[in-house]
Amino acid sequence: MLFGRRKRKPIVIPEKKVAEWKYTTCNYCSTGCSIEIGLDDTGKLVTSRGHAGADVNRGKLCIKGLLEHELFESPGRGTQPLMRDKFHEEFKPTDWDTAMDTTATKIKEIQDKYGRDSFAVVSTGQLLTEEFYTLGKLVRGQIGTNNYDGNTTLCMASAVSGYKRSFGADGAPGCYGDFEHTDCLMAFGSNLPEQHPIIYWRLKEAKEKRNFPLIVVDPRVTMLAQFADIHLPITPGTDCVLINSMLHVMFKEGLEDRAYLEAHCNNLEELEALVTQDKWAPEHAQKECGIDEDRIRTVARLYAKAGTAMSIWTMGINQSTHGSDGVANINNLNLCTGNIGKPGGTSLSITGQCNAMGTREWSSCSGLPGYRALENENDRDTIADFWKIDPEFFPKQRGLCQTDIFPAIETGEIKGLWLVATNPMTSMPNTPRIRKAMEKLEFLVVQDCYEDVETNQYSHVYFPASVWAEKEGCHTNTERRVNLIRNAMPAYADSKPDFWIFKEMAKRFTERNDIHFPETPEGAFEEMKELSKLPGNYGQQRNLDISGMSYDKIEAARGIQWPYREVDAEGNSTNGSKLKGQHDLKGDPRLYSDAIFPTPNGKANLILVDFVNNNEQPCDEYPFWLNSGRVVEHFHTRTRTGKIGNCNKFSPTPYMEMNPDAAEELGIKHQEYVRLTSRRGDAVVMVQLTQRVARNAVFIPFHFHDCVNRLTLGLLDPYSRQPAFKQCSARIEKIDQAEAARINAERRTF
Ligand code: SF4
């Protein structure tokens, strides 16, 4: 009982006086929630609400979505283009023509002097898909550098690589609706309640209606692990050992789906020979992965015997030196149990950024638009023909990934860089090294909504971009659902939509290739639709088919999943392939339901995953595992959420989760500041004592500038080039509390 309860003041929700609601899609995470933003009768945005008719979020939003309308006029927004000769000089305001002419001239000078690939472009997962397509057209078709990538290399590259190796193409085969059908769910390195709160709510609701075992694999007792039926606190970076051992149990006990494997998979004999080796027997594997033999057997049997079973994963798998292998091995688990393309049976990568999928599909970062590859002559010819340029203008293989571009700046191979909506000074591992690389650039252009983004310290030209609903276009979410952002507001001050910036920049490169650029995002969407209905390389259907969509249909459906094919009057697909077309406003919720994969023989590939432990390990000098991840209030480098009052108020400062036993040994108390040091650098953080982390492990949110990424390791996965953010070692030292508190207070001002 609470005394004085009757005296409490009633809660008053002030009336917002909304005159008009506009449809849009959240611009933070990949869940893809439909939002309506409310404008008052002066046209000012006053509130946001979840769209009750949207299948994804069914009226709900997390804290970030609920406060998203506050970011339009938040501090630090760029108001006009800026320029300076040297990065240590003061910026001078300029006009768009001058800023763009200067940028185009500098790009050409650098390319003429050092070669076309000496200028690099790094994009993001935050733009709208039509903007990605237009940037790709500009970079691949006109600027012509092969060193073009997105910051998605930091979060989703291993998922892309694993999907391509296993199934022949990117694209998540499942959907959120699978939670409502599955009989067993295994989550690897995924803390949904903080990362993707609305997906978590969908999972929780499905589990409450129809209980099924939830198994969570995570070294930390995350919120999702607390909610799990079985938590496997794995030794960091050893997920491949656990999965191989589970496969060992399945094959030894005859629990695999042999009929599915024989009919639809390559490399069965080879995989069986590998995983039945004695070293993967649970009694041996337990020593490497830290999960006891009995648990491994229990989980393997539970998963294999479930009517349908599904796996989800996030950065705990992807951000590793063997992230791509981890993804491929999760796919192995699902292929071996016949759990692909079934309701409740799937391999569902939970993507990070709102439009990470859109950049994967249409940006041309790792290839050419529509999941086409630079390495494939037919793909090069198709796009060159469509853009009306010489196919020889395209490189014949992919250039450097983002994580290789910065080392190439260090060595002088790359002299100029264009960063679009990404902030490597905070997001890259080993940021002291990135800072030195930025200082070496002859020319840097930063395009961002926020002038105070940390990386702008090093730019020569700054392009102020418009945010989210100041623009129009699409996102694709984790489950392949294309959703729409309607233009709700005019661009802030003299900022411009990214689409406009790319289109205008293209006019300055016409002497290389005079390509047609549509005037509107919808015009670009029409081009993407045309490209999406052309046949795939092996005669199979092209799954990434959006030809039946339109902006109006997408808004009416509150998002449509691809494939969604254009149909003729008889209801047949217009791409000539005898495929059924969709008549209503629903695309296909699942891929590979027919067990036909986009590989040369139409079968999925079982990938042989052996394990070499190349992680940085705790040692006498650096005795703690260092792990990083999200908090629910913030998104990525806090460029936006750090300016939103309530997000910042609930999560104002970097902190470090530390086990109380370990703290006692070092004489450290709750809420004291400590210095954490690794082989790369150091950071000062406030200690939060908790049993969530093991005695030899610590955890720090990754959102804060000059914090955990001063320490993280830049080792890369050999396939995806994604960094191993989550497995490195560090030591903890006591420091002067007064000085640390002063620095912390200084950094919290915004
Ligand atoms: S869950 Fe993701 S998409 Fe939904 S409101 Fe929150 S941040 Fe936006």
C-alpha cells in the first residue's frame, strides 16, 4: 500500500491540438514501425503516434519513435552549406552552387592526379531507398570510384555475406509473423527489448498466446535472456562451436531432416563428415564454448524435434572475426532441420538501421542495384544498358569496404572522401586510429542533417541535409517490408533532401556519362520497379521484385513485403515467368517456401564452418572481456537522440556494467568513475555494478563519443569485412573522481 495515494496530483496529458496527421515510417531502427506525425494548424509538428492499422507495430512505438517529431528543430541542425580550405580553420557559410562546384572540382582533381579509386564514398543505412539508388547511380555511373561502401559494414555485412553464401542471395527469408507459428525460437546475440522493442513486443505477445521454448545465447544476462526459458551464457565469440556441436548431436542421433537435405541442399556429405568429428562432440565443445555438455544436447534435441523452429540474431553474431561463418552456420542449423520458408521455421537476421535493407537492395555499395554483382557480366550489361552507359565503365569486382577505406587513407591510397549520414569518429572501432586517418585527407565532404556531428571536425565542405519526413521515399524493414515516408514538412532552413543533393551533383559529372536522373523520388522508384522485374541469373524468379508496388498502394497497406509482382489482367506476373502475381496488398511473407534457391542448381549451400579462435583474449595485462551494445533510449552515435530531452535524460552518460565480485577485488564501488584501457586506447566511464555480466566481463553502450570505440578492436571478418566490436580485452583502473566527474558533466551538455 502507498500512503498518501489519494493526495497525488492527477496526470494531465496536455492537448496537442493536432490539425492534420501525416503518414510516415520511423527513421531509427529496422523494425519499420508506421508512424503518424501530427501537425497543428500552423504546420508545426507537435506529436507522433503509432499507426494502429500497421501490421508491424499495431499502434505501438518505442521511446525513440514516440519522440521522433522533436528532432526537426533540435540543436545542431545544419542550416546552410559551409566551406573552409583546411580543417583546422573556421567554416565560412556559402551557397549550394559554390559548395557543389567546389566538391565536384576537388573530386575530379584528386581522381585526375591519383586515379579514379583515390576518392571514396561512404554512405549509411539511414537514407531513403530512392536516395540510395540515386547515390549509387552517381557513384557507379559517373564518379566511377570503386571504393564506395556503406556504414552497414559495421552492423549487417556478416548477415548479407552469410545469406549469400548459404542461399545464393541476400534477403531475410522470414518475417515477424513467424513468431506466431514457431515451436522453438533460438536468439543469438540479440537483445530485442533494447535494440528492437517493438519486435520484442511481437515476440512476447506470440509467446504469451502460445507458449514455446525461447533459448537465448548471449554472454551477458540481457533483458531478453532474463525472459528466456533457457539462457546459454556462451564464451564470447564461440557461437560456431556451439552450433557445430548441436549439429553433431543432430547427425549422431538421426535428428536431421534428411529428406529436405538430400532434395534441396549442396554439400551434405561434407558437412556431415565435418560436424560428426569427435572435436565437436558436446563433451569436447563445452570446454571451448563454455556451455555444458548436457545443455548442448538438450538444446540440440529441442530444436531438432520441434515441429518448426526459427533463429534470430543481431550484432552478437555479426560483429565478430567469424560473423559470416556464424550466420552461415545458423543457416546450416535451419537447413538441417528443414526450417527454411515455413511458417515458424526460418533464419531471420534482425537488421540494425531503419533502411539497412534498402541500402543492401538498391545502393550499389557492394555491387549494382537490385542484388546484382559487379563480378557478373550479365548484371553489368543489364545496368549499363538501363542507364545507357558503356559496361566497361563499371569495375569487374567490388572495391574496398568501409573498414578497409580508413586504413587505405592511412597508407595514402585514398586522398578524398565523401561521408553521407555516417559518423565514423564515434562509430568505427579504434577511433584514435580513425582520427589520425581523417587528418590525412586532402578533401573531406560531410553530408549530414547535423552540423555538430563529430566527424564534421575534419571536413572541408559540409552539406546540410534534410531529415526523414522533410523528404519522401521508402524504407525496407527487417522482414522485407517496403514502407513509405510522406513528405510532411518543408526542408529546415537551407538544408536539402539527400535525393536533391545527389541529383544536382550528377549534373556536374555529365562529361563522364550523361545519365538521366529522375526529378522526383517517385520517378527513381519507378526505375527500381523496372529493374526489379527483369529475370534473375539462373533462370529462377527474382525475389527482390517490387514491380507491383506504388506509393499509394504502400501507404494503403501500411507497408508491403517483397516479392510483390506486377500482374496483367489475367493475374499473371508481367515479367514473363509464369509466376503468380499478387492481387491484394500483401507480398510474400516468406522466401524459399518452394525450396528453390537462387544458386546455379537451385539448391541451398551447406557451408563448412571450422573454428579458429582468433579473438583477442583476456590475459594478465588486460583481464576483462569488453562487450558493447545498445540502450533503448539511444540510436547509434546519438547524433539525433542525444538532442532529444527525454532520451538524453533517461540515458545521459556512458556507463560500464561490472560484476560486484570483480569490483570488490579492485576496490571499486557502484557509480564510481574508472579508466578502462585496451591495447588501442582508454576511456573513462561510470561503473554500474550488476550480476548481468560475468566476473571477467564488462559491458559499455556503444552510443557515446570518445568512449568504448576508443578501445574496441578493428580485426575484420574475412568475408564481410565487419569488425569484431564485441570481443576484445581491457583492464580497469581507479582514477581521480573529481576530475572524471568534471569531464563527464562537461560532455553531457548539449
Ligand atoms: S522499434 Fe524501431 S522502428 Fe519502432 S518506434 Fe522504436 S526505433 Fe522506431
